[in-house]
Amino acid sequence: MIALPSTSSQFARWAIAAFLSSVLLGANQFLFGSFGAFGNGPTDLPAVVPLAGAAVGLFAVLLLILAVALTGFSIRARWIARSASSRAIAAEEPTDIRYQLDPPRNEPVSRRIRLVMGAGFVAAMLAVIAIGVVNIYVWNPLQKAPGLTLDEIYAAMNAAGELQFDPFAWVWAVFWPLTAVVFALLLASSSLANVITVRGTLAAGFALLSLAIGLHWLAGFSMGMGLADTFYVGGGDAASPGLLLNIVGQLLAVAALFLAIAPRRTNAGRLPEQTTRVVTN
């Protein structure tokens, strides 16, 4: 038997998830210059990326407001509960009258669903890697040196001694697909069938995808610096696909945070005969 979670703790968990998400999105807005929402954005998609950046910034502000409001609700709910408890003690009434519900019996996730989720995360990871690699070696160079072909860009980098083998990009491109495959194999394992949940799987999968996308900048660091030193431009990402990929990674991180921290739905709707009434004098 377990007691129903208090209203105060539920509000607190929602507030923590909202606050951490707001901090994450706000930090990325600062690091990536609001994705061109308040400055010079990418020229290949001049409206899409700044608009997406502005939307993410507004979302971060709304999450912060929500976190503050939920924190207030949590404090108020705890104060009300303590006041009620104090009145009950003063009146010598029962101090703990509640329903305790049986813990929900989670049915094991079927093998078919686990295989579909695993395959979906592997496919998503491969898509992330494909977009990231093409962005590093094709889209971003073309955006950094407009008017030049890809062959001309690489020839200029080679002449300047800036075209060198970059192990970080290839480690990134190999490590994360292998991680996704291992994750899918763990989902398919029958020995873990009783502990795997859809919510936990989504949280872990979204976190892995977000980490892979978040480290995309490290994979393209050497190439970006080579372009910067050759053409005297900034070393950051300038192509829209890379910037949009980063935004997707942030939203995946927010989803993972809420899935991991926010309280789950309870079985409070069960009928009284399905509960055990506990009265403490």
C-alpha cells in the first residue's frame, strides 16, 4: 500500500521540471544568440530560424512564469495541509483520514512495442547523425563562403593548411548510432521486460537524442575553426539545418525533463471498493 502523493509535492515536481527546462532553453538562447531572432540570422532560411528561435525564447519565459506560479501553489498547498493538521490535533480529531491505494500494477510492455520504440530511436539517431554530418561538411561551409562551390572552399582550406583530419566528428558519427543500437537491444531484452515502461523509455531515448545533438557543435568545431581561419568568418554554425537541429535537441531535452520529473497520473479515480481506507486516531 502507498499513500497518494500530496498536492504540494506534485506542484513542486512540476515547478522543478518547468524551472530546469526554462534555464536550459534560456542558456541556449544566450549561447546561440537567439538563433538570429534579434540579429543577423542565416541567409538560407532567413525567416524560419529566427522565428523558431523567438518561439523557443518565448517558451522559456512562459516556463519560468509557470515554475514561479507552481512554486507558489506548492507552498500554499503545504501551508493549508499543515493548518488542517493543526486544527485536527487541537480538536482531538483523527489526524490522518485518507484512502491508500494499491500501487498500480504496470503490465509489462509488449515485445512488439519495445521493438518499435527501439527501431524508432535508432532511425531518429541515424537521421540526426546524417543531418549533422552533412551540415558540418556541406551546408555550413557553403553558408560560410557564399559564392564559392564546395570544391573551391575545400581547395582554399587545403591551401591555407586548415583542411585536416578531424577525429571528433567521426567519433561522434559512430558513437551515437552504436549507443542507439545498444539502447534498442536493451529494450528488446526479455530480461528487462518487467522494468521497462513507455514513459521511462521515452525519457531515456529523448535524453540520448538531445545529448547527441548537443555535442554536434564539438563534432564540427575543427571544421568551423578551419573555415573561420581561412575565410575570416565566425566559427559558429551558420547553416539553418544545424541551428534547427539544435532547437529540436533543446525541445527533446525539455520533454525528457518533464517525463523524468513531473508526477505521473495516479489511480485516484478508482472506486472506493478498490481502495483500503486507513483511519489513524
